[in-house]
Amino acid sequence: MNGIDISFWQRNNYKYLIDKYAKDFVIARATFDFGVDQFCDPIYQYAKSKGKNLGVYFFPLTESSDPETSADWCVEQVKGYIGNTVFFLDWERTNGTDVSKIWWALRWLKRFEEKSGVKPNIYMNTSTVREFNWSEVSVNDNGLWLADYGPNDGYDHGVPDIPY
């Protein structure tokens, strides 16, 4: 599948980007910490009108709260999308990448599922997936969306090697 993730940062040209690059799917940012991305719903609705597969992602800051409070708040923000989309926890260096933060992510994923009835996925880049042992998240059967940009030469370079 070919698609894009998109947020506030592409607010001025999201329709163009969806039309040009989102052949199959669009994943829009729903939240950043405890703020709602005001362009999530316009992006989501435009992509929906174009018949795209839909997803939304959440970008929490681990220093702001415990994972359960964050997940509960995120579920409240996307109640109208439940049953119509795929959900992702966006995990990057700014979330915190020491070993304790892996447990934060796992607790967030479990709580989101408990509150929404939907098992969320996790989104990270190849260096983050290789730098730490994510096997506990893997064992919990949360899907992984792996950002691996590789060479931009238009060819499929396959799935990167993941250590677990």
C-alpha cells in the first residue's frame, strides 16, 4: 500500500498531497501531547471523500502525564472515528527512548485498547525499533508501522530487518 501521514504542518497543501501521494491511505495526526490537531478532521474528511483507507495517530509527550491519562484523553478526542479507522501511537525520540519509556508506550497501547475496544498500532522509525528491545510491545500484538525511507529511487526495497 502507498500512502502518507499528514498533519497541521501540511495544512496549506494537504489536498494536493493526498491527491498526488496517497494512492491507498492517509493517516492524519489527531493529537500532539494534550492538544488537538485542528486539521485532523478536515484532512480525514477529505481523504474519506477520496475513498482512501484512513488512520489517525497520536503524539504524546511522556513528561506531561502517565500513559493511562494520555490514552484516556486520546480516546475521547477520536470517539467519532472508532470503527472507521486504524489508530497509531507515534513514537519518536522526543517521546523519550530510555528503557522505562518502552513500558510507557506499552501501558498507553493497552489502555487505549481497554478504553476504545480497538487495538492500536505503534509507529516509529527503523533506528528506534533497532535501538531498544520492543519485544514486550510485539508480544502484545500491536501492529508496527515502520517509517523506513531508504533510498528515494522509486523502487521497493523490501521490509527492513527487525530484530524480533
